[in-house]
Amino acid sequence: MKTTISTKGQIVLPAEFRNQDGIAPGHEFEIERLDRGEYRLVLTTPPKNLGLVDWLLECPDKDFFVPVESESTDSLDPMDS
């Protein structure tokens, strides 16, 4: 995939990659020069809760997480608080 450097020296990360990896404004990257014309870009700010679901699913106590029945929050009146 190609991208272009702007007159300000900015490089646009294509939307396809941003969407796949959950990259949003404010995420930080490190850039390393590997060789002439070769660079590596590494995300240093992991997306919020990255890997949380996988970590929870690896819980050694099987059936620890069970669905909890509750009524819809649509029926709650905010003035009752």
C-alpha cells in the first residue's frame, strides 16, 4: 500500500490499517531507521483494553463468567437516581 509524505513531513497511515488495528488520533508511534529508505513504525500506545477479552477467556476457572440477567436500561428513569 502506498502513502505520501506531506509538505509538513507528515505521513498518512491508510484508513484500512487504522481500522484494522483500532488506531485513533493521539496514539503514539516510534519510528526507527533500518537502512537508507527503510523504516519501521511501531505503535507505542496500545489501544485501550488491548487483549483484555483474550485474557478473560483464558481464566483457569471455567464457567467463572456467566451471563447475568437484567432488565434493559431503556426502562430506567434517570430522575429516580
